[in-house]
Amino acid sequence: MLTSDLWSDDVDQTSYARRNLEAVRRGARVKRLFLLPEGSEAAYQDTIQNQLKAGVDVRAATNRLIAHVPQLEDSVLFKFPDGARAYTAYPVIDGSRRIRSGFVELSVHTTRRLEDAFQEAWTLAATPDVIFASSGHDNQVLAKAAPGTLMKTHFLAESVVSCEDAAEARGIPLTNELKTLVLRTSVGFVAAHLPGDGILSLRKVKGAGSPGGPGG
């Protein structure tokens, strides 16, 4: 999310980019997602091409992407065989996008949330050539497929039965778990989606399906 002049001229930022390229030469895999201010894509072209030539995996999108993945953070995620950590950046408020401070994230839940958001954004983003080719035109990148077909499937390492078991296996609060109850009613089958610790009101389900009852 940094401005193009920081990528090309700022001492700290260019040093950071150089260390990234050194890591690629040592065998690390670096994936970078550029969010480009709409209409200024060309200003980032040299920076992105240099990273591509060095072996960095790059995708790009306009800042419209934030509307589709609002949970995306300005962060760097480091993954290791035995875990992960992340640094989330907080910019100054003068509009320059310089980084004022950062926060290290160590919890499994937080790093997994950041990774999920990044993967969703990565799937929606385009290769840089598509972005540059569409500069000045309506961007069709975000309309490639229905959102449901782009969702990443996750599997647990062990079988679980209850929502409590699933939340514990994933290392998340029970309220962040999703449970779906399928009910057979007088008007047919309905599915109710609730948080893992939620309680379904059968009276409300009945009211929603009755003539004159609330819709939804």
C-alpha cells in the first residue's frame, strides 16, 4: 500500500526491497500483493517488473480490492515449517503512506486470519500485465468468478463432531466457528447459519415461514 516514490526513493523501503530479493536468491519464496491507486498504475511498473525479474511472485489490483476483502491488513507474513509470525504496519496520517510503527503478531489465530485474508485477495488480484493493460479502463479483475468459487477449502488434521471440537482444533474462539442447522418445516427445508455458540429460536423460524411472517 506504499506510494510509488517510497518504493523507488525511500532509503528504508529500498533497503527492505533489496533484502527481499536477497532472500529469494537464498531460496525463500516471496509473494507480494500490490494495491495500486486507480489511475496511477504506470508509476509502479518499473518497481513491479524489477521484482518479477528477481523471482518475486507478484500480483496486483487497484485499491477497489479493499471493498471485496475489507479484512486485508497492510502486513508481512513470515511462514516457517513450525509456525508463522506477522508484522502489521501502521502508516502516518499525512497521506505519504510512510510507516509510523508496526506490531508483531504471534498468535496462531491472528496469523491464520491474516493469511486467509491475503489468500482471498491474492485469488482476486491479477498478474501485473493484466493490470497495466487495463490502465485507464474499467477493471474487470474482480468480476472473474463468483465469490463462492474462489473460497479456499480448509481441512482439519483430525475428525471433529461438535462446534466446540472444531473451534479447539482450529485454535479459534467458539463464537468464530460457524454451524448450520438444516430444519424440515411446513414450507420445506430451511438452513439456519449461527455462530458456534449461538442458540436458534425455533419460534422465529416458524414465524419466518408463516404467512405474514418476517422474510429473510
